[in-house]
Amino acid sequence: MLKKPELLAPVGAYENLIAAVQNGADAVYFGGKFFNARHFSENFTDEEIVKAIDYCHLRGVKAYITLNTLVTDYELKEVFRFLQLIYKEGADAVIVQDLGLAKVIREYFPDLNIHASTQMTLHNSEAISLIKQLGIKRVVLARELSLFEIQEVKKKTGIEIEHFIHGALCISYSGQCLMSSIIGQRSGNRGKCAQPCRLPYRLIKDEKEIGENLGEYLLSTRDINLSAFLPELIKAGVDSFKIEGRMKRPEYVATVVKVYRELIDLYFNDPQNFRVSEEQDRKLREIFNRNFSTAYLLGKPGQELMSYQRPNNRGVFVGRVVGYDERKNSVRVKLEDRLEEGDGVEIWVKKGGRVGVEIGSLYRGKEKVDRAEKGDLVEFYLPERVFPQDRVFKTSSRRLLEEARESFTREREIRKFPLLAKVIARRGEPLRLILSDGFGHRVEVESEYVVETALKHPANLKYLQDQLNRLGNTPFSLSETVAEGLEEGVLVPASELNKLRRKAIEKLSAMIINKYKRQITSQKLFLPVSNKQKQNIFKLTVKVGSNEAAINALRAGADIVYLAGERFFKKPYNYAEIFSVKKDYQEVWLHVPRITKDQELELFFEEMQKDHNFSGILAGNPGIIFYANKFGYRLAADFSFNVFNSLTEVVLHGWSIDRATLSLELSFKMLKETARFAGMAKEAVVFGDLPLMVSEYCVIGSVAGGMTREKGCGKACFLGDYYLKDRLGVKFPVKTDQFCRMHIFNNKKLNILKNLSEFTELPGIEYLRLELPAEDPDKVYKVVEIWRKEIKRLNNLGEKYEPEITSLETLKHLYPEGFTTGHYFRGAE
């Protein structure tokens, strides 16, 4: 028998909470003022969180709290205080990104459910099986998985699966996007994404723009809408249907939740007749859409994923302009769909952008009308000139907004739980009332009033029922009333019965709410204490992406060479050639990419089982860890693990990882805290390519190659070098790997050579990395040679070290576009 999935709604403010609950959500997710991935939502104060949790529990709704950002050691103490609050108040689960935070919850609050955020980038079965060891009960899968892949993950892991079914879609794998962080100093991993993907870009090849006719928003995705595929997701084993939208208004939440509530219930009540009605589809489009897609559920959609022409609400097409009267400032429109007074419309003008207005008065001929239908010719005020055949879109529906608003502003609640009432009215005894709800909750209250004989109007059952059923502003309704003592002809004053009803409802409500409350046993959080001396002997590591680059890095003196798992040159490595130039002190490690789906992991498993003599595995995601341990490889974690605090290091150490590459978003100041765990060696990236995002969507294949769900890309990425140029003229390199994933890099290389002595003050950092997976082999040799010399000098001089001028000048000559120091002096906001 199929399990009915939970409907999980977004809540960015208290009014949104009411909208979600009253329209049928089974669970809601929301955050406090800090440490959640929607920092710019209104969010909740501590007092509001307590109130919200109680509101949910009284109405049978689960409350999930978002703590889905990366946190530093310094911040962990405040997070711990917040965890104590939500634990005590009965939160049903916490949604987390940070592995260290998951460890805290498991150890200090073991009966608080942990849900792994989509920010954890969980996309393969092996990774999910491993993180289950952290006590994680549910995973929010990466949105890039297909229906088949979702089904396979469920089959292989058995874990609870939460999947996004509606709302905005990130172009990058969540948790692996540094674009906002690097270019805008607002980190998505810290809940402050500035959404640079919604800005205009141009695709450039050989200094020429490609695909200019498609539109300028080349990284702006359509919204997900999986309403038509709910049956398939249910059969695949998805446990929770998640709606995105904590930044949206309450009317949006009310509308989308209500439609999906209807659809889920329809499928389980009448599966043979399941379909999304025209009215339901209309509501989803009218409330907000950037056009819709099914994301990657049915495979890679190419252009059909994207909203190239605009990054915000598209609205619903309702007609075309017939003419414009400049004298009256009015527009005539031939309708293709319904339009009403109070609707918001936007006209896409061929010349001059877009013109928007809210319709004040609507005319059909000379007749003023409230509403017009398809085929009507209507006229309304518009302050700016438009032209015949310009398209008209409805961007807001007055009727829909009013209907949605009424659902969460009305005094009488929509969501009601039936109660059984029993009145005991025996003469000479106190009047008593017993309420029970069918879920095991039962309360009994007693009045000071002693029941008397009625002189005129003895109480009857209907009278009792009418008085007790006055439950309008509560989440309860009266389903049945029974009574004892009425046969004695007793007097039951309405005032006494009303007092008892209010008293019983308060007692019952308190009983329901209090059963979720918990006692706090852990009062203090303990962090690792560093007992390690400052590290003054550094090793040079280099990640490269080609055979020739690996050989050159070894010849130039790198201590460790990582063979990048993402091969931007599309050629396989010749391991025999690489190992033939390796000296005894040098090591060659195999890197496994941060994105490796189940079938791709198999390819790396095969390489690991061959006799290549790799010194170790640089893991880009947790999926490779079990097999690396099984085959006896040493392990290091790449920067994609987002190591932001010492407790994450402890988690990785527990997975037999010897060395962790620290997050690219940490400043020198933050590194002093993060590097405190003495049990693990640390690595820092000091030079090279800064990856801004990795995506299943390929802008080269889609824009230059014309890829759609039905049409291939023509391998356009093989035809030259591509860039995305922003509105300021900055060009960001775009590369594709052997798995056809798109990688966007920063326009400037990271270079911290001038400040290399800072690392002598940081405990535990023993490895300094050059990140050069897409670099030309000749440049690799020159860069490694410079850094080999400078690190040797650093090891000799320590904190007195300063780089040689010739080294700085040579690097400057190699990269005339200049450098960035990344986050080393500013950290991620």
C-alpha cells in the first residue's frame, strides 16, 4: 500500500504560517533570525518561534526549524542556545547543512530529528548511507535527480526522502555555489544569496555574442511545477513533498498549498481520475511563475529549464494589444483569457521594455464591466504608449488574492478537529464537562455551579450542543454531544456552560501542546581544544586536469598532485606516464568530483580497484568514502565538504579522513577557530581557479548548441572557449567536464602569495594548494615552479617570510587580468 506523502510548506513570517496550516499543510518549515538559508525573509524571533510551534502542534501540524547554513566555531555557542530553545519547545525536526551541527544535535539532543538540507548536496546512495550514521532521518535530495535516480536512492538507502515539487530552482547544485559569495560578498551558504543568477549575462565565444535572440537572463531558471507528476513521485517512494517559497507572500503560500493538498487527496481518494484541472493549473500560474518546468525529473531539459527573457514573475498570457489612445491614455486589448477589475497586468512592449498597471476600470465597448472573458475586446487606463500585437500578461489576480487572503484572515478557522463532548448534569452535583478528540486526549472540568431543578425550561441535548459548538476561533469542532442527568429536568445556565467550554478548550489545548515539550539535559557545548603547535613546514599540493599538466606539476616540484575528477580537457589520464616521472617523495592522488551520481561513482570504483598505486583519494563528496576505506586508501576531503568549523573536522575524522581542505569562504581570522581540531591535518587553497558554480544545466550546450529535451547539444563545448559576460563587462570562464556538467569560474585567479606568512600563525594547516584543474600545462609548470621556490623559503623563514619580487612579477605577467585574495581578508557574510 502506498504511503501518503507529507505536504511541507514554506513559512517566512507568521501570517504565512497561518496560510500554510489553514490550507492543508501537514508540516511547515521556518527559521529564526539567524543561521537559516533565507536570511532576508522576515523570519521569527525566539518568542514567535515558540508561538508558531504551539500553533502547529495544536492543529496536528509538524514544525521543522531551519538551521541550514554553515556556522563557525564562534557561532556554534549561539546556535547551541537556539537548539536548546527549540528542543525544549518541541520542534519536530531541524533541517541542517553543516555536518558539525548535525553532530551536535545527535550528541546533545538525540531525540530531535535531523533532516539533511538540500544544501548538503546529497545526490548519490553511498553518501546518503554514510550520513545516516550521523543520525540523519531524512534527506532533502538535490533537485538535479531524475525520477529513476530518486527511486534508486530510496530503494538502496531506505531513508526518508523529501523532494521539492514547486517553486524556485537554483541553477547550481545547492551548497556548491560560491557565485554570490565571491562576486557579491553575500554567501548562499550563509543564507544571504544575492541571486546573481537572476542577472543578465551574454555568452561569448571568440569575442562574439552567441544566442542573443534567446534573451539575456542565461542563468535564470523557470520555476519547478511537478503537480502533474505527483503519482510518479509517490510510487518512487518520496515521503515529503516540499514547496519552496519562504520569501513569498502569504497569498502565494495559501494558494500553492491548497492546490497541492487537493491533488494529493485526489490521488489517494480516486487515483484513476487523477489530473490537474485547468482551474488548479491557472491558480498556480496566476499566483507566481517564471514559466514552469519539471526541472530534471524527466532528464536534462536544456533550454526548457530556463526563463531567458525575464528573471521574475511572468504572469499568464491574456491577450494582445489592438490599439492605444494617446488622448485618453487607454489601451485596447483582444483577450485570450479572463481579465477582471483589480487584476495586475504587464505589457511586453517591443520597443521600450515593459509597462505594468493595476486595472482600475475595465470597459467592454462603452459598458463598464467587472469581468471580461476570452474573445472580448476590452479597454483600460494605461499611462504609457504601447503598440499593436504587444503581448499582455496578467501578473496578479484580484479574485485569487482575495480568496487566498480570506483563508488566513477569517476569524473562523478552516482546519478543524472533531471533539466528543460529554455533559454530566446531575441534580445536586457540580456541572461537569468532558472533552476528548479521538487521539487519546481527554480533559474533564467542573463548574462551581451546582445543578438545580429547572422551573420552566429544562436543558435538552440540542440546547447543550448549540452552546458547546461555539468554537469558531478555535481549531476544534463538535462532532457529538452526550449527556447524563437531563432526564431529571435540570437547569443548565448558558453562562455556566460557556465558562466550562472555554475552560475545557484551554485545558485540552494545553494538554496537546505540552506533550511535545521536552526537558533540557545538556547545558553546555564542548568544542575541541587545540594542543597542536603552529605548523611551520608546509607541503605543496596541486590539482590538475590533464596528463601533461600532471607531469609538469611533478617535474616542477609539487609534493602532491591531485588528478582532477572533472576532466575539462575531456581526455583520460595515462597513469603509467604520470607515475614514470614521480619521485620518491612525491604522491599522486585520485580526485573524485563533488558531483558523482551512482552510475558515475562506479567508474571511480573501477579505477580504484586497478593497480595504479594512487597514494590516496581526494573525496569531493561523501559517496566515495566507504569504498576508499574498503580498498585501504588514505583519504582527504576537498573544499566541497564546506568545512567551516572544528566539529565538522571531527565528523570527517570519524570517517577515516586524514586531511580536510578548509572552506573557500573562511577568512584568516575564521581559520584560527576552524583549525583547532588537533586530530586532523588541514589544507588551504592559496592559488588558482575559484569555482563559482557547478550545474547539470549547460549554458554552452543550451544556448550555443540549441539543446532541448528532444535535441542534443551538438558538442558545442568542443568548438572553443566560452565566457559569460556580465553587465559590467566582466568575463567568467565556462567549462564543461566529461559528464557534461557546467562549471563557471571566477574571472580572476585566487592568489595569496603576498600574505603567505599569515599561515605560520594558523595551527594545523600543513598543506597549501594550487587549484589548477583547467589550466594549460605550460602555465602549470611555471606556476608550480614559482610556488615550490616560495614555499621552500616560507619553510625556512617562517613569519619573517616575504615573497620575492620576481615571483610576484612573473605571476602578474602570466595572468594580466589580475588576482583576488578571495575571502581571506573578508570572510563569507
